[in-house]
Amino acid sequence: SRRSLEFIIFAVIGIVGLALNNIVMYLFTDVADINYLISKLIAAFIVLIWNFGARKLILFNKPEK
């Protein structure tokens, strides 16, 4: 059903956000040698933008008729 599909998409967006968080944390902390708290702040901002943007574009965008 439509509700199940929406939930699956919502969950996938969240899982991608978690993976993105881990990747950004790794890159900034281990590769770029930035303090982990600053890395976490940057990662949180990037993931916030990802979650908002993806959900807005994919889930809450009404198809035009």
C-alpha cells in the first residue's frame, strides 16, 4: 500500500543519513584530523540538510496533475 511505501522510503532516507553521518565523521576526524566535536557538528548539519531535503523532495512533494 501507499503507506507502506512511504514508510520504507522514510526509513531508507534515515538509514542513508546514518551512513552519511559515519562517513563524514570518519573523513573529518580520521582523514582531516579535525576535533571530533567539530566533526560531529559539521556532520549533524550535513545530515540535517540531507534528511530535510530528501524527505521534502521525495515524500512531501505533491505530484502535479
